[in-house]
Amino acid sequence: MSQVTTTTPDELSEPRAGIAQPLGAGAITALVGFTSSFAVVLSGLRAVGASPAQAASGLMILCFTQGIGILLLSFRYRIPITLAWSTPGAALLASTGLVAGGWPGAVAAFAVTGVLVVITGLWQRLGSLVAAIPVPIAQAMLAGVLVPLCLAPVQALRTSPAVVVPVILVWLVLQRYAPKWAVLVAFVTAAVGTGIDIAVRDRQLDLAAMVPTLEWTAPHWHWQAIVGIAVPLYIVTMASQNIPGVAVMRSFDYQVPWRASMLVTGIGTIAGAAAGGHAINLAAISAALSAAPSASPDPKRRWIAAATAGGSYLILGLASAALVTLIAAAPAGTLETVAGLALLATLAAALTGALSDPDHRMPGLVTFLVAASGTTLFGIGGAFWALLAGLLIRRFLPAGK
């Protein structure tokens, strides 16, 4: 006689409870990744010449390419690999400004950045060269790039205090009690303030512009744009995102498939460049949201959180046009304020990394000052010259000087 087995109600509920945790963690991963830095992306794209429609397109294609990339990698390797857009790279664009060739020149530089990432995956030597750049110098370049952006909230107090002051106060309170949500709630506060401003001034939103649309731009190949954008964008993306991203995953006992990750992110960057996407890469800070035990007690099930994050990014991308339309109607300095607040923690970490090592303090300081100055020579932005200056100072000054 065959034995009849019964299933208790508790046993029936276990699979559902088990899947709910990584699903929720994945949705939070995407929401935090998107809201914490989308303002930085829009600021960067606008700074290098994108129109509001082109900036919205860039934000949308970044969500799409990184979402698809996450799905491919997480399903293939069954580990919680998450991708993100290059927030330091977007900050770099904001400090660089217009380059030779304008927006088409910047689009070409984005594509070259993707090619360099693909080469990194295929040729180990290039990755080793980037890793050989001293961390303090790379961090100093990033810190210098971030300084003008982080000053924006203070400067915006003069132009739009009625909107900016509540945003800063809300961010400050949340930094104490719920820092993970500080930027999101600050943006919601900015959106409410913008809505009130629109109503008081009896202005109209362009509803047609809220429809998500990809704006394709033919690249214009110009060596100054490639040297001024592609090279520093590649370096800051590798040093500030991809290499730390591997380290974060290793801290949770996951081995990132390096070649596959570089190929997926590099090809994704190339594919998204013409629509305005500057760069995608391995997630660093937000990677922990899907890879930590809070995503699932079972390490073998955390890939579900990453896959959910990938699907969530595809949905969030559809909101890009509406966000840009709202921001375009906001008082002057609103976007810059949210972006600056979002980058303060990154600036603090970069300054610490740049100046904490006595052996690299002077090269780091020189790199920081050149990058912060925004100096442009021969049509090439300050980030490239800052990196070059720091390496030269390190070469000729004895350690510790």
C-alpha cells in the first residue's frame, strides 16, 4: 500500500514566504539605486549638451540596458549580480560641460567608453593598468569633480529658497533617522514644492513630453571629446564602480564572473550610447541590498533579488520622461540641489580616500585641486589633466612628501 503524505498549512506557506523576501529586496535595490542618483545623471547629461528629451532618453536607456544586463547575468550565473549606471561618471560629465562636437561628440565618447570596457573584459592587461592607478589619485580626481556639484545646494539658496530650504531640512532630518531614504524623501519634497510653485504661478506641464521616448543621436567622432570624456569616464567607472563592486560581492562570498560582467556592461554601454546612456557598470554600494543575508537567508536564492531588481529597472525607466518634464518646470536650482545632496556621502568617501595615505597626500591634493578647478586645455576637460598631474607629482616626489 502506498503511503499517503499530507502537507500542513505551514509547509504550504514556506515557499511563498521564501520568495517574498528576495522579491522585496530586489524591488528596494532598484528603487534605492534609481532615486538616489537619477538627478546626478540628468545633471551630467544636460551639462554635456543634452536637451530635456535627450536627457530623459538617456535615463531611460540606462535603466533598460542595466535591467537587461542584470537579468542576463543573474539568470546565467545564479548569483545576485546587480548593475548600475555610473554615478561618478555622471558627476564627471556635470563638471566637464560642453565638449568639442557638442552632444553628438559626447555620445561618441560614451560609445568609446563601452569599447574600452569590452577590451578590459577580453584583455586582462588593460584592467591591470587601471588597477595600478593609485587609489588616492583616482579618489582625488573624483572628489575634485564632485566639489562644484556639492556646492549647488548652497548656491541654490539664493535663487529658490522657498523650495530648496525644505528639501535640505528634510534631507538633514532623514540623514539622522533613516539615511537610506534621505535622498528619495528629499526628491519627493522637491516634487511637492515644484507642484506648489506650478500651481501658484499658474503654469502648465507639457503632458505630451511625459510619454517615454528614445531619442537617437548620430555620434560625432572628435578626439578632444574622446580624450576629455571617454578616458576619464572609463577610469572613474572602473576605479569607483567595477573594482569596488567585485570587492563588495566578494565580502558576501560571491565570485563575480569578471569577463562576462565587463562584456555585458561594455556592450550595454555601446548599445545605449546613441540614446544618451553614458555608462553602466557593476553596482557597488547598492549591490549589498541584493547580496546580503537580508535579501534571503539562503545564499543560493539571493539571485532572485537581483533578477527582481533588473525587472524593476525596466519599469522605472518608463518614468524617466515624466521626471524630466517635472524637473524642467521646477524652480532654478532644484535639480542641482537634489543631485548635490545625493553626492555628499560620495564626496566624503572620496576625500577620505584621497588624503588618508601620507605617501600619496601631495599627489592627491594636486589631483583634487586641478579637478576642482574645472580647467580646460586644448578642449580637454579638467578630469584628464588632474589625473595626469597627480601621476606626474607622484612620479617625481619622494613618498610622503
